[in-house]
Amino acid sequence: MKKTLAFFTTFLYKDFSKFCNEKLQKIGLSRGLLYFVIYIGRHPKCSPGNLSSELRFDSGHTTRAIEKLVQNEFVLREKSESDKRAYILSLTEKGEEALKVIYSLFSQWDEKVFSGIEEDERTQLISLMEKIIQKKGENKWNIQ
């Protein structure tokens, strides 16, 4: 089989998922809710529609995810002051703490994966991945 970016990113994604699952469960989150928490944390007062669009989930999936996050007190859902028919989302204090845990997991996994790899190689890989994401026009997350 030819070595492909798709194969390696899929392998790394599965490894990251396995690494995170147990730690996320301890704080009451699932891997499926991880990116919802990150997006809401980076975009306070976003709408469910923005969330759905940016994460590329259908509105039903997004609604169920928001409901779980609200029930578990990670997210606050409030009526928009400018449009009483709309809602805005923001993280609660518990959600902010979960976001810190998530970012810590990202750093811990990076340290695990990059163990034994030279700093310049690490920097080069990250730079190339950023270039791929920017080329696709997918830096909506403001990754820096």
C-alpha cells in the first residue's frame, strides 16, 4: 500500500480518541462532544446554527449535543437579546474547566506522540499540517 496522509491521519485520530476517552469520561464528556465545547469556548455567544455549520453537523445532531451539554451544565443556552426567537451558547464555569482539561489532553498527547522526535522535525510537521489546513480554507478555528 502506498503511504498516504489519509492513512496516517486516521491512525493518529484513532490513537488520540483512545487516549482521550477515559479522561473525558471522568469529567462527564464524550469524545463526540469535545469539539462542541472547543468551538463554543472559542466563539462565546455563538448560535446553534453557527455551531452546526462550522462543525459540519446536521441540526438534529447539533441540537442533541447541545442538550447533553446543557443538561450536564457545561453550556448555558440563553435567548438572544437581539432576536428573541434565537439562542446563544456560552460555556459555564464547568465548561471552562472542561476546556482547560481538553487543551491539556491535546498537549499531553502531543508530548506522547512526539517523544523521541527532534524539535525541528516536530516544528516542520506542524508547519506542513497548518499549510494543508490553510490551503483547504479550513482555518475557521483560528488555530495559532
